[in-house]
Amino acid sequence: MLVFSFSCSVMTTHLLLCFGLASGGGNPALVIEHNHDDEARRQLIAQGSGVSACVFIDRQADGAIVLDYFYPHTRSPLCLHATLAASHVLLRGEPAAATLAGRTAMHGQRLQLCRREHGFFVALAPQAAPALTLESYLPSELLAEQIMLASPPAIASVGSPKLLLEVADRTTLRALRPNLELIADWGRLHGVNGCYVYCHLGDGQYEGRNFNHLDPAREDCATGVAAGALAWHLQAPLSMHQGYVTQQPCRIEVQLENGLVRVGGMVQTSTAIVPG
């Protein structure tokens, strides 16, 4: 049973936490059903929601499922933690291994939603990433310190291009205080949605941080599109740990199968009250 849910004549909402390791932890998303507002009104709902992402589930006349994503400041082509939340709403009560096809509202990207015994997965195809020459000095400028990367920088995408930067260890990773304004400016110029900095912990385990907000307090505790992009770049499945700096530890599981990237993790209901 959903702990948080309210209904009225036009919509039903569900507040869920995605990728969290502990009970009550994770990246929050608001899932909204039966809403027929235009883009401007949906943006206002997202602004007043108090959560990092909202996803509107639109059911088309032919039965197709379309997911429309909004952050408080803008509409988004894709948000994977919100997609996991929508999977929970759409597949709750279904058996493990149940699947459902959907697509994104902005670009029509195909999504496959899947329920597993211990969480949910979203399968999607990798996307073309900007082909850029990455100067040797760029990582140090963006991260605001002289730094030696553990591997060459790369750009990859499963729907939102990320600059992938590998550092030596988690001590280095957790101490980073990057130049967020420069990251934002560089990203806008080159069509890249921020930096994902990570380190390898061994045995397919990684830890990462996502930098794409000007306010350090808004750092993601889990970034599914970045973990998916990294797995595709490495051509290997992985388990990504994130959120330790924000004190919301999360884990993202990524698998590769038949040319698709499968991103998943735990989804929990939340008892928080959303303004509305």
C-alpha cells in the first residue's frame, strides 16, 4: 500500500524514494497520474513539489505509456530515478519479471520497465554522445584542483550525455569541491549534462558523484543516467555507490544485455508530505 497518495478529480500522486540503501533513504521522485495540464502548468507543479524530479504518466488512446519529466527548474528529456518510481506505480502488484514498454515524452526514447524480486530496472538503448576533443587541462579546471585522472576522460550517454572522470580513490572523490559554474558553462557550450566523477573500488564496484547544479546543496544522491553511461563506456556491468557526501547512501545496479543498458535498484514509498 502506498503510504503517500492523494486523489482528486484530475490527478493522483505517489511519492517514492529510489536507489536508497537504507529504509527511508534514496532519491525522491513524485509520480503523477491522470493529469491533463499543459507544459507550463506541469512546470508549476514541479516547482511546488519540494522534490528533485516529477514524472507525469500519460496513457495514450492506443494504450501506450508516455513519461513526461520535470525538474523544479525545467522540463527534462529523461530522468531514470523518476522512471524507476513510475515503474513501481505501473507494475505494483505484478509478479517479478513483469515488463512494460513505454517512451519518453520529449524525444520518444523507448523504455522497457521491469519488475525484479528486489527492485525495478529500466532498459534503454545507448545514445550518441558529442564527439569532443578533451584538452588535458580540462579536468583540473572543472574540478578546481590539479588532479591526475586514473583513466582518460570520456563522454557517454544513455539519454543525457555525461563527462566521465575517473579519480584514484574515494578519499579524493569525496573531498572534491569543483567549479560548478565552469562545469555548467562548459556543459551548455558542448551539449554535455555535467560531470560524473567516479573511482573504482574493485570487483565491479564503483563510487561516484554527479556535478550538474550550481548549488552544491542540490548534488544528486543517485544519478541513474550517469551510472548507465559509465557502464556503457566501460562495456561492463557495475554496481555504483553514490550519495555518501550528501548523507543519503544509494546503490545503482547496471547490466548490459543485447545492446541495451539496464539500470535499476530499490524503490520505497515515502511518508513525507509534498506541498500541493
